[in-house]
Amino acid sequence: MKERVLKAIEGHDRAIRYFAAHSTDKVLEIARLIAETFRSGGRIYLCGNGGSMADCQHIAGEFVGKFRKVRRPLPAVALSTDPALTTCIGNDFSYEHIFSRQVEALGKPGDILWAFSTSGTSENVIKAADTARIKGMTVIGFTGRPDSPLERLSDICLCANSDQTNHSQEVHELAYHIICELIDE
């Protein structure tokens, strides 16, 4: 069991070292894009599945509430946190449209879609990114694997470069906490 623990820590360390070596400029650029969007009156919409949706809710809470310091609330919405809306879209259209319908209804040029998919291939996230691009929104992608459909649809993409979902999510969490801190400043 101790070997399993150490192997998990080694995987985490490997992912974090890759992030430190390859993603600092992307984190700074993403923070700049988000800050400019907030300054110009735009909104951030976030989408992802499972643990990534929980990350979306976490980020929205950091922006609307606060991260480290009290400041004005910033307009961020985690899509599909309304079960009635999600099941309505899933039933009337398909699960693949649960995010894209909301982007179509709410998004506008000058807004950002921040899309999470550790595989980079989640069809509902891909459809949302495609819809956001059509609407003239900026797309920020957070993926786990390089050269994915989400990365290709993103204006800027932070790729954790891991085939382990948990390690990708660990990198994503560190990155978005740093972004929240930069936005606070």
C-alpha cells in the first residue's frame, strides 16, 4: 500500500513539474484575458463534467464571492448547475447539448467560455466551445491530453499533459487558484 501512495505522489509531482515548466505563460495570459473580460463588462461561463463541473462551480464561487480578498463580485456562471434546466435540455435535445444551448442563450461577444475536459473529447464540452466560437466568445480550454478537439477549438488551452484524470484535475486546480489570485490583484 505504501508503494501505491508513493506512486500516486510521484505521478502528481511529475504533472506539477510539467505544469511549472510549460504553463506559466499560459496562466498569465488566461488571467489577463479574464481580467480584461471583467473590466469590459463581460461574463465568464464555465462548463465541464463530473469533477470538472465541481471545479467550474468552485471557480464561479471564487469570482462571485471572493478568493482571498473582498472585492466587487465578478460575473461568473457555472453552466448546468440547475438540474431542471439540465434535464430539460438533455431530454428535449440530448446530453450533448446541455452546455451549448446555455451558451447559445446567454453568451455574447466579449464573454469567455472556460471549458474543462480532461480527455479533451467530451462531446457536450466540444459543442459548447464550437457554439461559443460561433457567437464570437473567447474559449479557454483546460485539458489533460495534448492535441485534442477542445484544444483545437480553444483560443488558449492549458494542457496538463497527463493521461491520468486525477493528475490533470490536480494541475487544473492549482492553475485556476493561481488565476483567481492574479485576478484578485
